[in-house]
Amino acid sequence: MTFETATSVTHKLWDRSTMHHELDALVHDLSVRHNTAKSNIAVHASGPGTFTLSLNHGEANLETVNL
């Protein structure tokens, strides 16, 4: 399950063994789409196995993943 808006992506991870690969790919895709550095993408746990990635809008680097 993936839900996208103009500036964010929410993704449900079904297989924990692919978590890092999937999150890295999502960060890369969002940074390319918005022509910004990967460090400007914030990653937040938004539910069990669900992560929301969004533009950081130039704030401090908030790239975190909570398992």
C-alpha cells in the first residue's frame, strides 16, 4: 500500500527484511522528483510497519526511522 501527495509518500512495509531497501528507494525517488538532497527528506514511522516520507522544507535533518 502506498499513498502519495504532492510532497509526501506513505508506504506500508509488508516484509521487514526489505525495509531498508524500500525506504532508501522511496527517499531516492522523492528527492529526485523534487530535485532536492536526500537529507531534505524526513522519514517518520506513522503506524505499525508504515512510514511517511516528506519534504523537510529546509529544516534540520530529521531523517529518522523508528522500528
